[in-house]
Amino acid sequence: VGGVCTARSDPAEHRVALAMYPVASMLNHSCRPSLSLRFKGRALSAHATRGLPAGEDLTISYGPQQGAAPHAERRALLASQYRFHCTC
């Protein structure tokens, strides 16, 4: 899932990052994702979060996963950061 990733932190502790991973950018959101993404240096890899039957959509979480934050908080974060209404 190759690409380019750069990141830096400024003195005020605000992280600034840019990443371009064309294949990963095609993955849709789910609050119960079928994949988790991991970085090792600049390399990005995808790992199944459970057994996946043939034909199941491959999804990632764009924000906090189910159980990591209340439903309303997850929806508000996704709406403000990614400009879509989560229907999970």
C-alpha cells in the first residue's frame, strides 16, 4: 500500500502531517473496520481485524472505533474532520 508520508511536530505540540497512499485512499470508513493500518517508517501495511469472507468490503476507521468514543462524539469528529455523516 505504498506511498509517501512526512510528519513534524511544532513547539506547541500540534502535529502536522501529510501522507499520500493511493491504494489506501480508496478504503471506506466503518466504525467496525475490517482492516487496521500500521506504519513502519514510511511503509503502510493493512491487516485484517478478523476473518473476512470473500466479497466483504475492506474498510478502515477514519476516527475513533466503536467502543473508543461515544457514538455522538465519533459522528461529530467525522463530520468536522472528513465532512461526511457517519451512518455506522
